Amino acid sequence: MSRFLSGKLSKLEAYVPGEQPRDRRYIKLNTNESPYPPPQCVIDAVGMAEMEALRLYSDPECKILKEGIAEEYGVLPENVFISNGSDEILNFAFMAYGGRGAVFPDITYGFYSVFADLYGIDAETVPLREDFTVDTEAFCGRNSLVVIANPNAPTGIALTPEEVEKIIASNPDGVVIIDEAYVDFGAESVYKLYEKYDNLLTVRTYSKSRSMAGARLGFAFADRKIIEDLEKIKYSTNPYNINRLTQAAGAAALKDSGYFRKNCEKIAETREYTAECLKKLGFTLTPSAANFLFAKSGDIGGEELYVRLREKGILIRHFTSERIKDYNRITVGSRDEMDAFLRAVCEITGGKL
Ligand code: PMP
């Protein structure tokens, strides 16, 4: 740290992304990416013409992409915000709406507390219940910035739309962010509720279900006035936040939504298969509606399992916080990848399938 860093940033603990080691080939089950490539139409869209056009700035309004998303989801373009990964929307929303404090679960996406610290927001964390479900009552009547990932990460547990609506309805004077990064794998979205609630901001991403984590593309739905706030911040920080290649790829991806839905189904099937096998091997699991499993071995600690799998070329995510240190988050890969993972688990634990 230099002596020039402003005081309020000196104590900031940055978000630590999942590791991306390059020392050998790994089966990557640690950052919830898709095991499947983007559809051919995306690959075709990012062709030579688009490369040559890189000398020009990208469209700051993301017009074609925004209209495409609006059409795909049956909303108006004025209700859509587009960002450089959904992390950027979360960043802007904490910046914009954290003035009266923020509240989110104690176990959830780690970036929320980093954004709260970054902006000096008074943040309260509400413990998940013993079974790792969200205590919805505790989020009602807050009227500050309420942030819920649905399904939650790293547990994968989803709330029903009724439970989510109750939280939105009971916080009319605070923005409620519903982070639906994983919703396509088995939960129900509430994005259309912005028509009824002007405090709802639903955040989505191309990173998981649409196989485009490397493109860095997120989007959100909300009342026009919230979108205007987010646009104001975007134009005050980085107007060209979505590069040309990503805009082209994102618009093209909408032309083959059948492909992405089929992949989501395959991933959900593989998730259930892997969960059953892990149960047979004595693991405890939460009921995940996402593209990952949250699992604890009956034989071996979370860190040890992570380390021993890593030695065998398989990466999973281990967390150090006390409450979940014996759990690991395992991204659902292809069936072959999950079979390799299960074989390695058997070798390590002495289990048999
Ligand atoms: N929300 C949740 C719950 C996540 O797990 C992630 C991925 N790490 C994100 C948002 C951000 O995803 P991206 O910026 O790639 O859209």
C-alpha cells in the first residue's frame, strides 16, 4: 500500500475471486462457470468485421443489446440496465442506495460486504437459519438497502416468489436488490414485479446460464427511475462500459435462447445426479437450485477435501468463515467432469459408489 492511498480505503479488504491457476490443466469446479461453450451464433457474431471496428468506441447506449434483452424478457428498453458483469450493477447500486444502511444475510455472495465497506455503508448481516435458509421476516420493514441473492450463494437455496415479494413489499422506502445470478438453474424470477414495486432492482448475468463469464455482461430490470439513477452513475464513471465484442456477443446470444435453456436443464440434471452420489458417500447437502452444490463430507474437513482434490487437478471452492468451513461449493460441470470429481472423492475418502 502506498502512503498516498486515502485513509478510508486503507482498511478495505478487497473481494478475493476464485483461483484461476495456470500451472496445469484443472477440472474447474470453483467459479460457477458453465461447462458448455456459448452457441455458434455468438462465435459468428464476434467476427473479423467486429474486430476491425475495434478502433471505434462502443455504443454507450448499448442500443441493440438493450432492445434485444427488452424483447426477450417482455419489458421496455427503459426498464433495462446493462453493465460490465453484474458486479458492476451491484457496485453502482451500493453507491447509489446505501445511504440509509444495507442489510444482507451473513452467508451470501462475498462482494456485498466489500461494496458496503468501499462506500462506508453501515451494513447489518442477518444470520441464515440453522438449515441455511434465509430468515425472510428479518428482512421485512427495513427500508434500507436490502440485498438478497436468489438462489443464495454459496448455499444454492432459493426463496419462493411469494417470500421475495413480501420482502419487496415491506420495504417501500428502501431499494431491494434481488440478485438472480443463478435463477435460470431452477428458481423463479421476480423481475416483472418492478411494474408493481418501484423499489425493486433485479440483477441478472450472462456469466452463468449463458456461458459468457469472460465477456463480462450483466443486466438488470427496474422501474425507469432506478434505471436512470444507474445510467447517471455509469455516465459519471465509464460511459463505454460494454466493449464492442461483448455487445455483439450478448445480442447474438439472445437469438438462440433454446440452446441456453437446454444447457440449464442438463446442468440441473447433472446437479441432481451428483447430489445423489454425494449423499450416498455420506455428504450433507443443502437443496440447491443453482449450478453448484454446497456439501459437507462426513469423513473429511472442508479444507482437506479442497486441498486433496486440488492435488488431483480438481478445483472446488473452500470458505474459511467459521460457520461454513466444513462445507465446499462445487460447481456443476459436465457429466464427465462430475464423474471424475466423484471418482476422486471416493479415492480420497475411501467411499464406494
Ligand atoms: N452475484 C452472485 C451471487 C455471484 O455469485 C456472482 C459471481 N461471482 C455475481 C453476482 C457476479 O457475476 P458477474 O459479475 O460475472 O455477472
